[in-house]
Amino acid sequence: MPRLGVDIDRYLRREMLPTVWCPGCGNGTIVAALAAVLQKLDRDPSQVVVVGGIGCSGRTPFYLAVNGLHTTHGRALAFATGLKLARPSLTVVVVMGDGDALAIGGNHFLHAARRNIDLTVLLYNNAIYGMTGGQVAPTTPVGSETTTSHAGSLENAFDAVELALAAGATYVARTTTFDMQELPLYIEQAIRHPGFALVEVLTQCPTYFGRLNRIGEAADLLLWERDVTEGGARLIRREDLVGPLQTGVFRAERRPEYTARYAEHVARMGGTYRV
């Protein structure tokens, strides 16, 4: 990936730094990777929008020197859908936590994927509700301790990749903040992809998940990410869910994109649609 530091200054709001994220949080790593990709693609900041919801990930738009939209809990994809329909030429990146995307926002996630609207979704998966006190989340692994599951979570975790594939997303990838070669590569591929693109990023939360599960500090969590994942993406089978979590690109295919289809529909009706 491009060298960090001065290379990405164009896309960072330096006056907003340092971030409010806890020391060792992986969210800053994702922001740096996204900024590096925008630099590599030489995207005009005025033509890029980062849409965030509520939760730790929702602070992301504050730190990037592009257009930002801070929305309500679980509704980032709804706002982003309206924005993309109004201005389809914009590069729209949606940042959501695992709770924001898969709990209260789960319905929006499904329908944005099935429409195949040209949005890039970065799903920050730290397996816990970090901002509100460390409660159990849709992606918390079975048996993991949280502030609301002191004896270990009894619930099966959502697999965001499997969900996105079933809903019809046309680009689906998973990586971690440990895999700093893959992370910017998949973000770049997702932004270039003309359709709904998901990059799920396993990111460390040392304050809650690491401490409550006695994994250790941030560096230990990065090694934990390495150890619980396995590269070489392929379609997930049900039996894979009990083993190492697969990383890589699971789908990258072209299908008609929603705003393009909408423009064709408007033209057939005799109207005009700005693209």
C-alpha cells in the first residue's frame, strides 16, 4: 500500500486528530487504508462522500477531508442509497460497525445488496458493541465474554460474508487489520467495482473484547486475528462456520447496477436523469 504519512494528508482532517478511538483500536488502520486508496486512485475529495452511522465506526467521516454524512443508528445505507440515486457520479463509501450494519441496520443491508446499488461498504467488525459499553453484538463468537454475557455468549454469530452473498452483493471480501497488504487492495477493488461491494474488516477492540476475553493488548489481538482466520477465499459452506474464519474475495462479478438501470428506466419514460 502507499506509504503512510504525507501521502495521505490530502484526505485527512489534521485538525481533528488525534482521534477519539481508544489506544490500540484498529479503526484508525482502516481509515489510513481508505485514505491511501483514495490517494492511489487520485479521487477528487469533492466527489467522494463517506457515510457513517452510530458507534465507534461512525466517527470515521470526521477524520477524512472529503464530504461526510453522519447519520442515525443503522440507517447509513438508507441515507447512502438516497445520496447515490441523487448524485450517481459520486464515490460513496459507507462505514458501519457490525452492530450498526447487522443488527438495527440489517434490513437496509439486505436490500442495498439485492438492489446492487454502487456503494462501497466497509464493515468494521470488532465482535462487540464498543461505544456503548461492550455488550454482545451480532458477530460476537459463541462463548465470548461481553458486559452482557459474563458467562459467554450463547448466540450463534452472524457471518456477514455469507449474508451478503445470499442477499446478492456482487463484490464480497473479508480481511483483517492484521493483513495490511490485503486491506487496501480489497478497498480499492471495492471502490472500482460497479455495484454493491462489501469489505468486512476484522478489527481489534482492546478496551472491551480483548480485555474481557483475556486475549491481551492490541498487538495480541492482531495476532489473534491472524490465528482465527484462514486465507484462500471460497464459497462458505455451513461446516466452515465452526473452523477458522475464511478471508479473501468471495465474489467479484458484474451485474446490472441500480442507478444505471434507473437511468434507463427514466429514459424509457421520456424523462432525464443526471448521471
